[in-house]
Amino acid sequence: MAGNSNPGNGMRIGVLSDTHGLLRQEVVDHLAGVDAILHGGDVNNQGILITLGGIAPVYVVRGNNDREWADSIPLFKDFTLGGIRIFMAHKKRDLPGDLSPYDLVVYGHSHRYDEARQGRTVLLNPGSCGPRRFNQPITMAVVDVLDGNIRVTRIDIENKNRIKNHTVNLKAQIETVIKETQKGRPAVESAARRDWDVGLVEQIARLYVTHPGVDADGIMAKMGL
């Protein structure tokens, strides 16, 4: 298994979820020096996993918006890393009923950061570090493991409008959604035709309809990009 399995040596793990086709440079910067990366699903772009894999070994589960390219990615992961047992699923409702065997449980989907403890088990939703949805914060986490002890650090990402070139061209996607909306095509239909994230397309269409005259740059600004 990749990564440092000796708990006495310590391990730093980057935890993120719901990138939805966007890997911010700030996220990459915060991942520098980690020993492993956990991704809670809704990657939406295989290139993101390739880039993350160049930083550290990646452990990922499939989200509801990860389509055909992600068929080989499991819905759940149960494994040991850095001397702790970890369970991962995209949705909280899909977690096991009994979490006591695990030291760290990671999930995503809600785009909202959440951290809690159940006995010795740390439950962590790192939130979303992809496109901002309305006024929700852009977040990820770093987990430090030493001698079996887990310390979680929440990281809030500033909006500096820096998007890695290999990820989805979000501005072009927004421009397409605007044109589709002008033609009266439902957001769900537009997303299905292109295998795009339905939630993201709905958000773009809603911002366009509720802000007459707004263009792609204006929508990106309202999304915090």
C-alpha cells in the first residue's frame, strides 16, 4: 500500500472533495509536502486525479457526478493508512451504521465543511474546493497523524481567480450554458447532453436568469472564481 504505514513516523494527509472539474492553484499549494491525498468524490475530470497523483498517492471514491470515465473508481473505500483505519464514501448517508472500527471517516457531497467526533472516530467532510456555490466557503482539510493521534486543520481557500490550464474551461462552459438558457433548454437537459455536473449547470442558469445582462465573467465573479 502506498504511503507511510508506520504510525510512529507520522503522516500528513490532504483531504478534499467536490472539485467538480476545477483544481485551484491554492489547493495544489496547500497539498505541497503531503504524504497522501483523499478525495471524497465528484471529481468530474480525470485530469485532476492525474495532477493530484503527481503530488502524492491518491485515494478516491466515486461521486454521483463522476460518469463513465470513473466506472473503475469504487463507491466506498475501507483501508489503513499511516497506522489508522479509514472509511470513505461520497454521501454521508452511505456510511456504515457502526463507525467504531474506524479512526477517520471521510465523505463529501454537501459542499459544507463538517468535523465531528464519535468516540475515537473523526468524521470529516472537507467541503468543496471546486467552483463556489453561492456564498458557501471554499474549503479543504489537512490531517496530521502521529502515533495514532489525529489532528485536523481546516483550510479556507481565498478566491484569487487562478485556474489550472488543464482543468475544465469553466468560462467556456458558462458561455455555453448561457446560450442554452437563451434557447430555453432546461439546465438538466443541457448538462445531460454534455455529461456536465447538473448542479453546477443549474447554478449558472439560475444566476443568468436572476441577473439580467450578466455575462460569463460576471457569473464567474458571483461564483467567487
